[in-house]
Amino acid sequence: MEITDLLVATHKNKASDLHLSTGNPPIMRVNGDILPIEMPALEAQQAKQMMYAIMTEQQRSEYERSLELDFSIAFGDGMRFRVNAYHTIHGPAAVFRMIPNKILSLEALRAPEILRRLCHLSKGLVLVTGPTGSGKSTTLAAMIHYINHHFQRHILTVEDPVEFVHQSARSLINQREVGASTQSFARALKSALREDPDVILVGELRDLETVQLALTAAETGHLVLATLHTSSAPKTIDRIIDVFPAEDKEMVRAMLSVSLEAVISQCLVKRADGTGRVAAHEIMISTMAIRNLIRENKIPQISSMVQMGSKLGMITMRDALNQLFTDGVISADTLRESLVSGSDESASSGDGKSDAAAGGSGTRRKEGFGRESAF
């Protein structure tokens, strides 16, 4: 079977990922479950040929030299994939992440109303966090889509690789890909400050220089959207501060207390009707009290502020999961599994039982949206 046949099958089966791994048959991930394709295990040369069939000569050279490579491909009827090629102890391997050809709106994603309000910000840092495969790129794409269709702004994205391709609507959108149109996140961000952007999307805050430049951009009047692989607001803030040397931490806490506007932590859970997965969001909005906690290095107390901030649009992961159960979107089993697995520190707190599963009405959680805003 050719690689194109496997990618078409991935698209038709609405799989999120296709795995090629030497010594194993091709595997698809459908609704979060791993499903092997009925064909023989791939030999090293066979896996390599499949991967080389969709690489350029330059990409092949880079893969041979670095032993791993990130890139994206597009072919067929609007099919697009993010690819990570790498090596295992048995031979070549790759993961193809399916990128929807249609950018879903915030409404279609069931995103909380506060995400739309965040799109109205003119400056500051907004972080979307979560583990790999939790839908961070989809959420950011929906936010960029909203800004693009509601405001006249210059939106600049720096990604590795570019996933969702946007077309300029009311806004001007320029997308840059690390390796193809810029050498690094840091270099692109340095240039971005001279390119008259209103909104800057950073695919990932990977290193000290990138974090520094993102904070500087947010402080100097730009709206910066970025991702981190963290599971909660306190962990996100700690991660950013820990990137810096000890002598700079106090300065960074001061910068972060001023520029950070929100942290959106999310995870994907299975829908009760079996039609796919839905995102559960924990949301922290930077109120004056939270800014003071950041400045004074009292990060662990932020979780309590999130629990008390429902009127401002804040919500814990535990309450977000309970709300999905109350609305009939996820099952009781999925709710229990999500809480027990500790998908977020707020989800694993307490006795592990759900207010909604125990018969709670969820009224307190609902009242936070669409009311008084921090902005």
C-alpha cells in the first residue's frame, strides 16, 4: 500500500493521526483510540520509502543528518498533514497529524464565551496550554479566525510547521514557517517587532530567547497568542519563570504580572454519542489579585482564585468536566476517568467525585459566562 493510500484512509476514517513505525503495521488514532490497519508490519526500507515519497530532497538530507524532522504536506481534496519523522531503535518512523481543511469557529468548538472576549484584547499575552494532541492548535486557529473576520488587524504567525492555513478577510494574515520562511522562532519574533503586527501567534514557547521576545512583544502593545505543554495556570506560570536564570526571576515575575492576560488549559475527552472528542477548558483570567500573586511569587494560591472567579469567566478543569457531563456531552464513565487520571491538578483535587455525577445542578458553574468581564 502506498503512503497516499494510507493518508486517504486516515482522512476517510476521520482519524487524528497516522503512525508509521518500523516493525509494526500502520496505525490510526480514531477518537483517541489506537487502531492497527490490517496489513503486514513495515520493514525499515518500506517505511523509509513511504516517508521519502512525500519529502523534498532538502527534507531528506535534513532527516538523514538530524535523524528527525518536522514539516507539513498538502495534497488531494484539501487534505493537509503535520508530519514528524524520526528514528527508533528498529528504524524509521513518522506520525502524520491530520489538519482539518476547514477552520472551525469558536462556536463550533463549544468554546467558552470568554475566548471570544479575549480576542477583543489589543495587547497582552494569552497562553493556550495542554498535552500534545489536546487541540491547542485548533483553539488558536479558531481565535485567529475570529479576529480575522471581526477586526482590521495585521496578524503574524510563526509556526513549526504551519498547520491551519488562513486566508486574509478583514485582517491581513502573514504566516511564517520555521525552516521554510525563517530560521527560528526567536529570529522571526525579533523581525516581527519591525513588521507592524497587531497580533502575533507563536506556535510554541520553546526556549529562553523566544519567551523573552514574546513577553517584550506583549508589553509593547501587541496581542501575543502562544502555546505551552503544561496542564494548568500555576504550572504554566512556573514553567515560564523557571526558564530564566535565578537573578532574572523577580524581573520576569514583574513582567508576567503586567503582560499575562489569560491561561487556557485544555484536554480532550470522548463525547457520549461516540462522534468524536470535545475540549474541556480550565480558564484563568489575570485579575488584579492574580497579578499580585504572580508578582509576590505566591503561584500555588492562583488555583483558589480560579475557583472563586466564575463571574469573570474563570473555571477549573474539574468544573468544566462536570459541566460537560451535566450538558450530556460526555458520559459518567468518561467524567470519572478524566478526574481519576488527573488530567489537570484541579481535576484531581478533592475526593475524586463529581458534583454533577452526584446529582448537582451545575448552576454555580453556568453563571460565570456572559457576565461581568475583567476587560
